[in-house]
Amino acid sequence: MKRFALFAAISVAVFFCLAGISSAQAIENEFYLITPVSKDVHDPVLKAFAAYAKKRWNVDLKTSAMPQGTPVAYGQILEWKGKPRADVFWGGEGTLFDNLAREGLLEKVQVPDKMWNEIPAEIGKPVGLPLKDPKKFWVGTMLEPYGIIYQPKLLKRLGVEIKDWDDLLNPKLKGQIAQCTPDRSSSSHASYEVILQTYGWEKGWEWLKKLAANTGIFTARSRDVPNVVSKGEFAVGFAVPSYMAFAEVLNGYDVKYVFPKNAYVTPEPMAVLKGAPHPKAAHAFIEFLLSEEGQKLVSAMGVYPITPKYKVQGAPGSNQEKAVAFTGGMRSFFDIPVGNVYNADTAGQKKRIEEVNSYFRKEIAEKHKEIIKK
């Protein structure tokens, strides 16, 4: 009896120890995201993560997203001052994430070393574009270019072809271009930097003013740009993330997409906010998105895996194969030469960010009517 009692006691102790380990590994039952990534992507990803949490930890996870343009989200995180109302910041330019890390507002990413090491340090030439932070304060999650969407029927009627950036300056496109302001959109801001770093400050702004002369609308959100083009309200959209253009294809619209020379390719960075209310769920979300399941999920939405390990591949007629056809047959950014002139050290300086946004507001936004008349 004594031996039995001792065995039972040990068994109970072991059970509670194991239960304690399981409990320690479980995530919280809530998770909040602040992101410029549109609902076309973040909604399915959050839904899949909730299903994953239920399967792995038997947690009924409540998820929510706070949609904000990258510069707006960045400003909100600064205002929170380490007491955020979201757990994870996802999407935009890596330079803003670098700035948040310097402000002490990010936690180091916790994912398995093997997963981290499978992501290359950078992509692109002549300037390498970082895909992750060497100090591990942020990590890229998927790749997509900021390019040009257009309405083929409208362009044909106008007698215009779009193959590269300079084609946007064709006088026949006057009033036919839609773009979002760089102070509200990371895709616009990064694309402005591509032009400025290609031509230099003065000539770059001359180019952007010519673009403004052909611009019929500055939208409030970057997601509105492909939306108005797909509906035929404007012929061309500037600085559009590829997945936003592809979403219009899935919605049944006849639109085409161009990936111009040296267009910015975003790694859609992700970071856990310092003081996140649900830190375990936050780190688990990043690991889920970088897993094979997560990468396959987003590859059906017009974006590309962050690692050479995975490619966009699916059954005939699948969204993956439609995405490949939409971008000219490409299955991985690591299979093609990627041109990049965007210098993160230059573009990421706080002074530089404000200079670009301030110049735009004063010399383009406020004078847009005058520019069009000229």
C-alpha cells in the first residue's frame, strides 16, 4: 500500500508539473494587431491563426486588427510610449521599425533559430534591402513590390503603354493617375524615395511634380488607389502593393500590373511592441506566419515567401497559380535579379522622413491645382 501511495503521489506530481509546462507554453486568449496591411490579407491570416491556436493550445483566441497607414500607425505607437493597445505592428518600411527599436518600443523577436536563419539578410542590387533586423527587433514576413496598376481598356483608349516609371509622365495621362500621399502611405513614401534616390533630390522632385501634373486624385488610403483604378475611375495607380492589385483580380476586375525597374520590394516587417498586452500570442503569431502553413497561406494572396525555401505553387486554377500568372510567371523573388536603389540608412533618418513629407505637402499637395495648370 505504501509503495502504491508513493507511486500515486509521484504520478500526481509529474502530472501537475507537465500540466504546468503546458500551461506556461499556452498563449493568451486575445491578440491585437496594428497594421497597414489591408483586410484582404490580415483578415484571413488572423482567422487562420485563431484556428491554429485552437488546434495547438485549445485556446479560443479573440483577434482584432487596427487598420492604419504605416506613418499613422508609427505615430500612434510613439504616442503609446510603451503602453500599447496592440501587440504586433505589421507592414511598411523597415526603416520605421528601426526607429521604433531605437526608441526602445519593440521587443526582440522570439522564433526558432532555424526559422530565423532561413531568411536571407537582404535582397537586391546595387543596394541591399534588409529583410530582417540583425538585432532581431523586427523580421520580414513576405515579399511584394510597390508597382503600377492600370486599366488596360482605358490605356488602349488613351493610346498609352505602361512598362516603367517614366511612362507615367506621358501627357496623355493628364488627370488619369491615382496615388496616395507619402505622409499617409508607406508604399507611396518608399516609392517617392526610389525616385529621389534614383535622380537626386532636385531632379527627383521635378519628376514627382510631373507625376503630380498627371495625377487626378490623392487618396486617403493606399488601398483606395487600386480600388478606383479597377472601377475605371482612373487609368493608372502609382505605388500599389502587388497583393492589393491582385485582390482586384480576385474580385473580378480586369486590371494589369507592372513591376518597374528598382521598385521598392517590401519585406512587410513585423515586430512585437514593448509592453504588448498579450506577448505570448504576439510571438506565436510571428512564428505562425513564418511557418510553412503561414507562408503558403499568404502566397495565395498575391505576395511571395520571405525565404527561398518556399515558392508560390498551387493546383491548376488555384489562387497561387493565378498570382503567378498575374506577375508574369514569377514564383519567388529569389529566382530573379532584384534591382534596388533604396538606401535604408538614408530613407530611415527621422529628419529625412519629415523632409520628404513636408516638401510634398508644401510643394505638391498645397500647389496641386497650380501644378496641373502649368
